[in-house]
Amino acid sequence: MTGRRLPRPQRSTLGVGALVVAGLSVSQALSTVVPSPTDGGAGKGSQRPFVREATVGQPTSLRTGELLVTDVEGATTVTAPFAQPATTQGVFVVLRFSWTPTHERSTVTTVTLTDARDRTYRVGLVGSGRDGVACLGPPPGVTALCTAAVEVPRDALPGATVRLETNGFDPGWDDVAELALPVDDASAATFGSGRTAAVDSTYRGLT
């Protein structure tokens, strides 16, 4: 006796269609939230960072902490602890800022100046170079007083922007603060001429 083959259950066409539509909706929603791809620090496929507009004297909230840029100045000579003074024929753009982590120990690791011609000048934590970022890595709730110096030619000043980043590997993995450099064509020639600036870092309350 031959057994009768039972019909195979079929998925509901309506159910499959609903899942497809839902998947497309989620994908479209994510595309408006996740930064778009760019050729960033980690190469092709890394992400364009979320940019938070920063203003001198106004706090900027980033995912990992609170940033406050207190001053932007120019200098032709910079000094740092345990290092010889460095002098430039261009100009050092010097930023003074405070950094207060909110969740875990962190710091501002990188500062990038981009000029109106899309040239970039990027510095990391102060080492043996002429410029860099001096910023301690405090625990949550403790404020570090920091300095960054970026050496650039004078023609890079007008229309430039400066980004402060907390992710030294790839800023596309986090948000960054971006500040418009307050220098125009008229002031670029004399910005910081003959001035000396100290590049150092300490904790608030220790100065």
C-alpha cells in the first residue's frame, strides 16, 4: 500500500512580503542614522564622523565627555616641558581647551586643521615632534586643562576649520568637535607674529 504524500506547508506570501518591507524600512532608517562611508583613517569602508559644532567659550558635549575651547591664538614659537623651543616660518595655531570625561577615562588624542583648499594638517599627542596635543587622560568627572599646537603655512589660515577628536585610531567611530578658525584674509598675515605659546596640560585645581 502506497502512503499518500501530505502537502508541504507553504509560507504565507503576505507574511514574507511584510518581513521584506519591514527589513527595507529598518535598512532605510539606519542609513539616515549611521554615518556614510568615507576613506577615513582606517581605509576604505570606515565611517564619516558625527560632527558637533564648537564655539569658543561654549561647551560641546561629545559621547565620551565635555569639551570647552577657551582660546584660539597664534604663535611663531612654542615651548613644552622638557623640550627645546620650536620656531616656525609659518604659524602655530594654538588651542586651549578643557576636557572632562563622562563615562570612562579618556582624552583628546588628535587635532586636525583643514584649510579652504582641503589641505589637512593632523597632529597627535605630543611626542618628539614640533607640534601636537598635550592633554592628560583624567577619570570621569575630573577636568584636564589642555593645549594643542598645529604648525601650518599662513595661507592655510583663512577659512580653516579645526577638529578635536577622542578616537586616535579612526575618528569615524565617534563624534568630533569642529571649530571655525577665527582668522580671515586681513588678519592671517599677522596672526601670532612674534608670539610665544606654552604647550602643556594639567588638571583643574592644580594650576
